[in-house]
Amino acid sequence: MKLSDVNVIHNLEKHRFEVTLDSFTAELIYHLSGDKIIFTHTGVPPALEGRGIGSLLVGAGLKYARENNLKVKSLCWFVDKYRLRHPEE
């Protein structure tokens, strides 16, 4: 499986970005507050770890924030780590 073939879904009802593979769901959970998006948790089931799915989710969340002129706040260590490694995003 190529990462470019993985589809990230923006689940507005559950306030999360998600990827479902092999009956497992990985998620990036957020809350909106005014002009801010607050990322609170990135969860990747052990069966999906090591495939870059967490990074794919965070990239999709940050892209959504850019496209909607939202300020980003993170309460999630994984999002913080991703942003340090990808300051251009």
C-alpha cells in the first residue's frame, strides 16, 4: 500500500480527520473555537502504526486549517512533533 493511495476523511460530525484500513480507524481529533482549530489527539491503532498514517492525518488537518484561515493550537504531542519536523506547513 502506498501512502498516496490512503484516503483521509474529514468527519465533520465527529470533529476529526480519519483513515480506516483493515477495519481499524486512525484519527486526528480537533475542536473549533472562533478562528482557531485546536488539535487534541492523534490516535493510530497498533495494527496501523509505522505506515505514516499519523503524519498523513496531521498534514490533512493543517491543510484544512490553512485553507480555512484558521489559527492552529495543539494540545497533542504528535501534532507538535510533526510541526517541528515540517515547519513549512
